[in-house]
Amino acid sequence: MKTVLITGATRGIGRSMAIELGRCGYQVAVNGLNGKSVKQVVEDIRGTGGFAEGFCANVADPAAVTAMMDEVAGKMGSLDILIHNAGILHDRRCEFMTDLEWQAVLGVHLNGAFYCIRRAIAHLSRDGGDILLMTSTAGLAGSAGQVNYSAAKAGLLGMLWTLADELKAKRIRVNGIAPAALTDMTRPVIQHLTEKYAERNEPLPEAWSLGEAEDVARFVRALLDHKDPELTGQVFGINGQQITPWEKPRALATVTFAPEDFFELRKQRRERGADACI
């Protein structure tokens, strides 16, 4: 029986993944900040016949992460899969964002991922395993009003692609999920946008039609069950039944020009309606 540690597993997508994997035979280490919420998810998993233990720890605190990893290994006997799902939001446009809001979001999303991964590698490398990082289209394409969140999620992508190469020899796969689902975090945003577009007498854009957290959980379970060792370094967008693989950024073209000529050529091509991406 494989053991999976899920950070931020007390609500939303994290909770859905914990319930799904517990139902499907995984031992689930449930992480969160609130002891009562952690206990409830553990009881929910056990209620379906699954095995689960709870671990309260702030992933932004490296000492707390060290203690949690030791406790998980002691109680669960092994650690085969790490899913870094913990996250917070402090949305604000850059000019109004405080240093604390910047640091808090990067602390949980990005620093927390590093603290958990570095401490998990020794356990995962015994028999190979999986690391899943929950990223976002905000990291892949940017999101106005979320410079801290976008930067953190983009940072996870660099971490993902680097670790996929570093850890392949240890038979540890590293992949990313960019979920689009109705959760406690996204529901207020959808409500705000719905009201905003209604004031304009415009329909809400199709891009904001989101699936459910359970859709993401089912994809994660299928990914973990698929044992292809070459399936690493990949990012999958999940929205309901829609699966969108994302490619690593690559150079579009290399040209030799004086800088002034290069930008003049781009301008001319754009004016002609041609591809200006050179």
C-alpha cells in the first residue's frame, strides 16, 4: 500500500484528492493548519474504509516540515508520493501589494514546496515515487492582480522541470497540475466576475466555466496509477473533463540583426498582420 502526503488537504482540491486516493487504496497523510479540519478529513477517509493519519504543520516553516516528515515516516512506515497543494491568496495589484503579502504567498506556495520536496527525497528515493506540484495558469500565462501568486506558481514550473531531470535517476517522477475548479478559493472570484459581467450585460466568458475538485482528484489518481517512468516533467491543465497538456517554453526563432533593425522588422510585420514573434 503506497503512502501519499498531501499538503493543504483539508478543503477544496486537496480534500478531494485525499478522499479519492484514500478510497482507492492509498495510505493518506493529511496535512493542514487546523487540527479540527485535519481530523475531519481523516475521519472521512476512514469512513470509506481507507487508511489515513493527520499531520498539522505550516509548510512555510522549515522546522515544522522537518518534524512532519519524520512523523509521517514513523506513523505511516513509508512515503511514496508527495502532492504539494497548500496555498493561500493575497490578491492585489503590484503597486498596492505589501511586502508581507508577497512573502506570505511565496512562503506557502514556493518555499513550502522546496521544504517539503527536499525532506521527502530521501524517503521517495528508496523505491522511486512521485512528486506532484499544483501550479496554475496564473504561473503559465500570468494573472493581473495576482503578481505574488503568479510568481509563486511560475517558480514551481522551474522547480518542476529542474527536478524532473535531477530525480529521474532515482526513479522519482515530477509532474504538475494546473487545475480549474470551483473551490473555496475560486468561488469568490467567480462570483465577483459574474456580477461584473452582469453589470455590463455580457455573459461570463467560457474560460471561467469551471469543473469540480473531484475531476482534478480523478485525474491525479489516474496519473499516479499510470506507471510510465518517462511520464515526468509534464504539466496538465484540468478543467472538468478537459485535459490540456502544456509545453515547456521554447524559443520561437533565432535571428541575426542589429537591435534597431530587429524591432523595426517586428513593427513592419505587425503592421502587415504577419507573425511578429521574431
